[in-house]
Amino acid sequence: MIYNLIAAFIGGVLLAIFIFGFARLIRWKAPGWIYPAAVGVGMIGMNAYLEYTWYPRTVEALPEALVVIDELTYSGGLQPWTLVIPRINAVIVLDQTAVRSNPAMEGVVLVDLFLIARLNPVERSTQLIDCAAGRRAHIDETVEADTDGIPIDPDWQEMGPEDPVRLRVCVTEAEQDPVGD
């Protein structure tokens, strides 16, 4: 966060210096308010740039095993430009190497999802995905399991047919064998 503040300040000062140099070049006597206004506009512009480029920089730095399955956008009146072009504020990422299944629970997979939000620590969520029933349950240390490793009475939540986690994790047999062999 401190780096964003420093970058915004530098962006504002650089814009003021640019305007000062341009005014000297064309021999224009700039009004006294123009330089503080340029600093403010430069700071807002640099902050907007950092916010809009956060997503591509973050996704580019992810390992290949992590796949973005959903993007959470922000649009609000405090940043009016986001009303025109909403920015991606967070992403939900699936760890493909951590998709596991239990033969005792057919059609149910255990996945690790990560919520990566700008200026926040990464949050990990282990979830059971019941592809056949279209539901999911958050699994943590409070959920008990029987001797076969099957969770006892997890808190299931319904998933819609267009749920991005369901679309990415639940693969039909036809999709597994597209050739039809």
C-alpha cells in the first residue's frame, strides 16, 4: 500500500514537472493553481493506472497450476471512472494440482480455491463440490469426517448451473472423452 502511495505521489509530481517544462517551452505564464491541480490529477491518474493494471500483473505472476475461474469487478461512485469501465478488484483461483476425489463419494471432488483481492492477503478455501447435485460445502478443521474420510453433515450450499466453480470442476463424461472412443 505504501508503494502505491509513493507511486501516486511521483506520478503527480512528474505531471506537474511536465506542465512546468511545457509552459516554459512555449513561454506561457501558467496560473499559480495549475501546478497543485496537476499534482492532484497526476496522483488520481497514477492510482487509476495501478488499480486497472493490478489484475493482468497478478494473473501473469500466477503459477501455471493456478487457473482463474472468476473475476470480481468493482464499480462505485467514489471512483466515477469505474462506472464507465469497471475494474477487476479480486479473482477466484483454482489450484488444479489439488483437485482430489474419494472413491467412497462418487461425483464429489475436493478442491482448493483462493481469493486474491487487491491490497488484501490471499484467502484459501477448501471445498467439496458435488457435481451431480450441484452443491458445494466449505471444509475446514471444524468439519468432522468418518473413518472413510467422508465429511459428516457438511453445510451444503446450492450452486447454480452457471456457477464458475461448477463449470470448471465438474466435467461430464462426454467432455472427458470428446472423441467418443
